[in-house]
Amino acid sequence: MAKSRNFVFVLVWLSLLISAGIHLFSKGFLLTRVAQTNVSSCINYDQYRCESDGKNGSTQKSDCSGSEKVSSILRDLDVAAGICFPPKARVILLVIDALRYDFGLYNAENTHPAPYENNLPILSELLRKHPDHSRRLKFVADPPTTTMQRLKGITTGSLPTFIDIGSNFASPEINEDNLIDQLVRANRTTVFLGDSTWTELFPNRFTREYPLPSFNIYDLDTVDSAIERQLPREMGRNDWDVIVAHFLGVDHCGHRYGPSHDEMRRKLREMNDVIRNVTERMADGTTLLVIGDHGMTKTGDHGGETEDEVESLLFAYSKGSALLPRAYDGHADTMQQIDLVPTLATMLGVPVPYSNLGQIMFQLLPDARVDTFLRYQLALVHLWQNARQVQNYFQQYGEPRPAESPADPEQEQELDDEENMFLMLTQRVNSVYTEAAFQSFSGDLRHYLKGILEGYRRVWVKFDPQLISHGLLITFLGTTSYAFLLVFFAAQTGYAFHEVFGLTSAQHGVILFGSVASIALLALLAMRHWVSITENMAAWKRSANVLTR
């Protein structure tokens, strides 16, 4: 009897050990974030009313001229945080799935290019002919580099992880504040074509939508051909504010053949023709953005954090207005993927989504003037709006620290320094009177925003190799010991089965016991996860190949 108790105790202890190992692994690999449901809001610039002195020393708001609005806002830039300025352009967003950065480069001296090289000459052609109207940037994604997580990143501005805890567990629908919902609230006309992942994330949001399934990675042309037929028609309707078209052929080619296959050359040249046709059809006051959601490895895969997977391309072309100078971004030639969110929000005249951690990229914005604002003054207002939004999120969400980790004195000091820095910036923002002062202030403010982003990135994005390795080691040792003891127990019990059931040998008894135990364990797991099993079976058609999501 004592031996039986000891045996059971050892099994329980090993079970706890295995559970601890799985927990350590999940903490290091299955990065988790709690979604916030707060929503950014603003008043339109046209509705802004100036403050003036009233009777008995009180203040009152009244209608005012454009120059009076400008003076009122510049006196107190905190007021500007709640103002939406007029749209600067209409936007055509072409998402070319898995468009790695080097796919968009062109080298005329390369006489023997690889299948993925020198196939998008239209980009270099526009940069050469219209240097003030076009930009090409390295577009860096945060892992995991799967399509669904990247689309969350470029619409919310946050850092999606493998597990985003929210209120909609049974649906991929985004319940955080995002660009698409902000456009809907502003009554903007949005059109979507292509990968149905968008309509899963944003059901019933688009004014017109033409979703196509992304399941068949062996199909390189169906989705792209359908977009190419419909896109010119939508551009011709001229009632839209934003068109989003998501092409899948390059990604599917990578999965099926890899980037070094001749089919990749064909698909990239097809995308070159698409971009050329769009730029020729664009009307003045329109900005084209061509982006990749992630890159791909040399074998055509993605999902991890290697350089080839996280580095994609962003190309911008403005028809009509020139873009703001690159000097406003410190001549940066690289941008984080989440920086697209505040940039697009500013371009389209909607609030920056509440959970955004990105920074506005001025060199992608058309130089559209508002009343008597000087160029640097309007840029200052937009940058401060961005900073206030990030600061509000930081105060609401809390310090970027794993929930179970103890306080780190060095990290606490960093957080205090960041808080003090923001207080100093709050004092400085209302005394920026020259373009040189703006450049200095902008650099310091961007440094502050980068510090907040890096703090959250440590928690949400970067895998912890130490936790992963320790978890795997503990789980392996516990599982091995558990299996050994079960085999020993099965051997002992097999003799009892042999006698009770009249089996021909004790070995048959061991096999019978093992089979019964395995079936019982399978049934227990099925009952435990029955809800998830049924949901996954129902959503099987939407899930498809995980590598393409």
C-alpha cells in the first residue's frame, strides 16, 4: 500500500513538473497581450472654435477666422491633440503579400539578375523622374511575420502577438481601435479587393468589397487576376477615399517554388505592370502606397524573425502635391511597419488609433497646407497629436513589464526618466518658433516615443530563448520519467489483465492496458477541448494553410 502511495505521489509530482515546463515554454514563446477597447476621437478642424475672454474673467468659445484658429492652436498645442485636420489626399494601398525589400530594388549593372531581382523597374523610374513625389523605404515588421498578425499591426499600430487577449475569442475580428473603423466613423468610402483575411478581420466595414479566398497556395493567379480586372473599375468610379488591394501571387509563389524560381520573375513583373497602370490612372490629390506585409526566407517561408522575413518594402508616390522633405524624418530610409498607422491617419484626416505605438513619417505626407500654418508648424501639431496619443495609451495600459516579473530597479529608473522627459517636452512644445527648433524638438520627442515602443517590444515581441530552452528541457525530462514509470506500471498490470481476461500471454495484457489507457487519455483531451474542436472544425474553410495567414 505504501509503495502504491509513493508511486502515485511520484506521478503527481512529474505531472506538475511537466506543467511547469510547458508554462515556461509558453511564457517565452507564446507572447501575449491584452487588447484595449478604448477609441480615439476628435473634432473636425472646421468645427473648432477659438477661446476668447468673456465677462467676469471667464473664457468663451466663438467662431473665428482661419488665422485666428491657427494662432489659438499654436498658443496651446494640447488643444490640437483633439483636432482632426482636413484630409491631405485620397489613398490607394496596394499590399503585395511577402514583398521582400530587395525585390523592389533595381540595379541596371546587374546583367544576370536572380529571378527575384530587377523586376520592379517602375519604382526606380518614378524615383528618378519625380524625386519630390516618391519615396522608397525599408519597411520593418515585428514578429510573428504571419499575414493576419501583420495586418493587425498596420491597422492598429500596436504589436500583435501570437495571443491577443480580447473579447472575441471565437472570431478573428479586430476589437481594438483601428484605421478601418476610424474611416467608417468618419463616413469615408472604403473599397477592398483581394485576400479575404481583411474581411475576416473587418467584417461589414468596407463600403464595397471583393474578397477572395487565400487557401490554395498552389494557385498563383486567381486572386491577382480578379483584382487586376476590378481595380481599374473602382478607380474610375471616383467616389472613394481609400482603396485597399491585397495581392497574393508573390507569397504563394514563394511557398510553392521559393524566390529563386522563374515563376517569381513572372509574378513580380506582373506586379510591376499593375503599379504602372495605377500610377497612369491616378488623379491629382491621390497618394499610392505599395507595401509588403512581410518578407520571405530563401525557401519562401515566413513567420519568424530573420532579416529576410521582417524586411519588406514600402513605396510611396504622390500625384499632384509634392511630399514633405525627408529632413523632417532625419533623412530616414527605414521605417517600422506600425509607423504607417499614424501616417495614414494624418493623411486621411482621422484620429490615430488608440493603441498605436508608431511614429508619424512626414516624408510620406503630401505637402498640403491648412490656412496660415507654416509647414513646420503643421508638422509640429501632427507630431504632438501622435505623442499625446501614445502617452495616453502608456498611462492607460501601464508600465511595459511582464505581469509576473519583479520590479527591475534599472527599468524603473528608465521609466522615471521617460516620464520626466515627457514633462520637459510638454513645456518645450509651446515654444517652438523656428524650423531649426522644430527639428531639435522632433528628434527629442521621437527618442521618447522610441523608448516607450522598445519597452513594450521587450514584453510582447521578443522571444525569450532562456525560458524556451528551460521549458523544453524540464518538459522533456518530466515526460521521459513519466513514460518510464507508466511502462513499468503497465508491465506490472499486464499480468493482472492476463489472468482476468484469459489472454494468451502477459505481453498481450500490457498491450491491452496501453490501448485502454491511450483511448481514455484521448477521450479526456477531446472532452476537455470539445468547444475549441468544434469551433476549429466550423472555421476550417477560413483557417486554411497557416503559413499564408
